[in-house]
Amino acid sequence: MEHTIAQTTPVPAPMADAQCERDALGAALTYNQLLDSLSPELFRDPSCSAIFTAARAVRSAGGEADVVGVMAWSAAHQAGISPEALTSLFDRPNPASPFARNLARLRELAARRRMAAVASLARAAATSEVVGLRQAVEAVAEGLRSVDTAAGPAGAEWSVDLAKPCPGPTFLLSQDGVGFMPRGDLQAIKAKSKSGKSLLSAVLAASVLGCAAFGISSCCGQAGVVYFDTEQHPRSTMRLVRRIHAMLGWHTDRNNPRLAAYCLRAMPMAERLPFIRRTVERARPAAVFIDGVADLLADFNEVGQSTALIGELMRLSAGADCAVCCVLHTNKGDGDHGMKGHLGTLLLQKASEVFEVTRRADDFVVEQTDCRNRPVAPFAFSITDSGVIMPVEMGRGQAAAEVRAARLAAVMRESFGPNPELTYGELCEAVAVHAAVSGRTAKRKVTEARAMGILAVDRHTEKYSLKGG
């Protein structure tokens, strides 16, 4: 029996990918630091090639390679770049997230084009005596080495190269010369319910924007801040934004372009994270505050949802080169300072630093409980009768004691609950429950609270009460 082998024409490999070029270039124009990863040989589309040449020239001159900068360069050098072609590069919903994949694809295509040139030279040497064989062999060998270099090792975009400079973190804020809140990282603010988390967000946002009243200096010039509130009523969000304006000495009856705030409470949950991502990618702020990060997912105790959310926020902070500060409640027990659910566990693992706010009778104490870099000292703030946030002077030596006293006072308030008075035994039992400690430790806490002046004891009934309560 005779068998016939079907002769098929091999499908030619693609030599270029215009959409991939547009996506990579759009991401680089949105986040200019990505331009450093691109090179002219990656672009075959004439429009993309012209825009990349202009963008690189603008960036080399110290300018911002955005629509305005590129069009101005084009006009000055008569490059003839189409405004429509340029603005179409920004149509992608999340241009930065697939950049590494697009870059690898463009490098592969560039290497394939080099390979095609080498193959053409090899064919010419094999079929024509006019081409000198020895010279052709050397040229082909050199061409193959060039292709190998262009293709790079597998996973080159993810490898760590010690020969390349890797700058340290760019901090947005500093306290006594110690930087904190680095760009490209996540941060967290935690506290019990109604204990000042949103107020601390306002203090840090104002500090990034230039308020120096809290002993914190801004390191980011005229950069902007975007604030997202998922929990509060719009009037509460507006009041918080007015407080930020007041701390900066800005008008409180109109928006300042350096601060954008959004109340997302009424927005469907599924739309919140995409909206945040689009807004940040367009605004390119120095810092982003998400007040109520748990409201970006249906179940903050579900591992898959929590992992996906933290991954998205990490990509957003890195791609937009901004600090993303997430506000999250701590667990209900006063002795438990962990952030809620699997979301809190993952946020603790990934955050560069975590701040905890503890409410005292008249003010709020802030402590950096976790830090990947050098820690900063605790500080405190209060709210005046008119609603203005003011710093509270705290000597560095007493800072740790102030934090401890604030936490102890919070334990005592929760232990009393609605009761104006408790016997010693009742109070110790309540402290053991609310602080999740042993009976012996509860007695020690009661003794310490009395010595600190947090508790008062009636001389006649010997019952305990909160001082000033």
C-alpha cells in the first residue's frame, strides 16, 4: 500500500505585532519610567516608531513624555505625529499590568527579524559563488550571536541583575530624617472602630501635600494625592476633605487640584476596584488612600478574594509608582491588634509599614507597629471643638508610655461598657475577657490603670470607675 505524505506550506512566523507595540508604548507614556526598557528596534509600526522617538527625546530633555510633551516636540521638529494616533495609545483600561509580557513579545519579534536577516545571508552564501563563503560564515556566526543576545535568556524580564543599578526606596514623608511611606509599596492604617483611622489618613495625606505641623516633612514636591472612601456618607467624606484643606491653609469651599477625593459607598462593589485603578493610572498621584479596603471584596475572610485584591493593589502601586495606603479595622478584642480576616493577614505580610491609632480621652496616639525600613517615632493629634485636626506635643522619651497608656485606657473603657461603676473583682473579670488575658494579667492591668490615673476608686464603696467618665 502506498502512503502519500501531504505537503503543507509552513505558516510564516509573524515579524511584528502592531497592537503589542501600541500597548507597550501606551504604558510607557502613562508611566514614563517604562520608556527606559524600550529601544527603537522593537518598533516596526511607523506611527509607534515616531512617537517613541519623540517620547524618548522629551524624557532625555527632562520633560514629561505625555500627550502634551510629545505633541510639542513633534511640532518643534516637524515630526508629523498624528494627535489621534497618540491619544489612541491611552485607550487600554490597564496599560501597565501586561507591560512585561508585551516587552518580552516585542523583544522576541525583534530577535526573529534579526534571525530572518541572518537566514537570508546564509541562503545567499549557500546559493551564490559571488558571496565569499568564509566571510559569510563569520557574518552568520556574528548575526546568530546578536540574535541570541536580543532574545535573552528565558525569563530575563524577571531576573535579578546585580550589574544594573537599583535605587533605594523613594519616601514620600520623613520624620527627624527618617523616611517612610515609600512609593511603589503598600501601607496600612489599623485601629478599632471609631478610633481615628480616617483622621490619621487625613493627617498623612495633608503631610504628603506639604503640611509640616505634625513634625512630618513631605519629600515629594508638588505631587498629588487621591483619596477613596468606601464606608462613610458623602457628607462625612466632604468633612474629612475640608479638614485636609484646613491643615494646608487651602480654601475649604472649593477643590484644590492636588487633592482628589471620591466617595464610593453607593457604587456597586464590583465596580470599585476598576474605578480606583483607572483613576490612579490617569491621575498618577504620589499617594493613594483607600479608606475601607475591605469593601473592595465580598468576603475579607476568603483567601482567594483577599489574595487577588492584594495582588491587584501591589501591581497598582508598582505600576503607578505611588504609595497605596489601605485602611482596615482590627479584630474586636482589645487584646487583639491584628487586622481583620485573611485580608488583614495578607496586608500585614505585603505592607512596607503598618500604623495603629489608639484613642485616648482627648486625643489620638499613632504608633508604627510594623516597618520594613527604619521605624519612625509615635506621634499624636487631637480635634478641636471646631473640628480642626491639631498636633499634640509628645516628647520622644514619653512616646512609648503614651501609646501604652492610650491602649490601657481603651481596654478599661471597653471593660466598663455601659456600667458607671464596677467592683474590683467585676472589673478584673471584665478586663480578662475584653483584653483576652489571664486573671493575673488582668489584675496587673487594673493596678497599672489606677496608678496612671485612668481609674478612680470610691473611698466608701471601694468601687472602680473611669476618671472623668
